[in-house]
Amino acid sequence: MFRVALILIFALLAPLTVQAQSQRISHCIAIAQSAPGIDYLHKASWTDPVPAQSVRLHYIDHSMFLLQTEGGITVITDYNGWVGGSRFAPDYVTMNRAHSSHMSEDVPDGTVALKGWSDQFGIAAEHYLDLGELLIRNVPTAIRSFGGVEENGNSIFVFEVAGLCIGHLGHLHHEPNAAQYAALGRLDVVMAAVDGSMTVDQPTMIRILERLRSRIVIPMHWFGEPTLQSFLDGMQSEFVIERPLSSDLVVSLKTLPREPTVIVLEPERLR
């Protein structure tokens, strides 16, 4: 009887073992390290080729960023259907929560949409998409909903590319718990909503960013200069503040800034 039970246990665990062995390991979680940097900012158009071993981020608007890899993979975060006058269709879009300014049902033909919530209320969405030079995964978080809390209603998306770990915090409504921080791992670059009202308040967001200690923080979802300046004032004691008056940032693992730095990108829709 005992032998039969062991056979049944191994039979049940075998698929999980195969899946674990075949799934690419996240280096953001596995390696808690960072690299010294030099001059990391390169002004360039989103239509230019991406330099070797680098990634380009273009701030479109609101919480939408275009991420471009050296090999030509393109992703738009928090895709809401309006990226500008260009007919550009990305390979992938992420949507962190089911809200009109952060998602759209109007996805271009051929574009793969990754939603940060599932069709079942409160059930976590799971994404772990290995594209070779780019790995896309998500970490679910809760959101406020109709006076209560919807568990797993938002996702933080993490993009692992060119040796970098890039996190888009999405429409974050609470500080990540210990398990969520662990699932995020190291984030070299993070896009953070700093409006202070619709998402977490600014002191909470600043506390989150001080804990993450990302080399680059890009503010998003700021709705005007006073709100943005309030956030920058709160960050300047621990972070270098830079505003290059550009919508694009090209960065690589070797060219990360030495000190944790807030880089303000100016929103510009694709033309």
C-alpha cells in the first residue's frame, strides 16, 4: 500500500517537475546585484534602431511606455488604445488593470494582449512569457474596488531584457507585501505612478521606491507639474533628480547610473 502511494505521489509531481525544469529562471529574482555606470542617457527617436545590448523606453502618455529591444520586439505598457497618430502596432501590449485609461479591447491585429487580471473575480492572472531576448512576467496586487478590495485586480509587469530588470508598477493601490517584493526581485528600472491619489499616496510610493533602490525611477501618471514636483521634492534626499527634456531613454546594464536616479521623461505620443 505504501509503495502504491509513493507511485501516485511521483505521478502527480512529475508534470510540475518537468515544467519547473523547462521554465526559464528569472535572473531578476535569482541575482541580487547591480552594476557601476557611466553616462547612461542617449537621446534618440523611437524610430531609430536600438543599440546593442540595450533597451529603449519611450514615454507615450499616462502610464503607457513603448519598450523596444535590440532584436526588434516591441511592447506597450498599460495600452489604452490611443498611442498617437502613428499606425504602429506593437508585438505585445500589457494592461495592468481593467480600467478605461489602462486597457483597451481595441487591440491591433497580430498584437498579443497580456491582461493583469483574470476573468474570474479575485483570481490572479499569471504570465510568464519567454521570448528569448525578452521575458515578460507579472506580480499580482490588490486594488480598491467599489468601496472594498479586489484581490489580484492589478498586476506589476516585469520585463527582463539585455540583462536588465524593468518593472512597471501599474495602478498600485498598496505597498507590496513581503511575498510580492520577493517575487519582484531586483528592479534596475522602475516606472512608478506618482499621482498620490488614484494610486498609493506619495509618501507610500516614495517608501516603496526607497526600498527597491532601483538605479532608474521614471515617474508616470502625474497629471501636472505641481504633483510631479511634489514627488521630486520627496525623492531628492535619496535620489539624484534629472530632467533631460526627452521622451526617450536608451539604457543598458553597463550604463546604469552609479547612484539611484529619478529621470523625468516628457510624454509624447507616437508620430
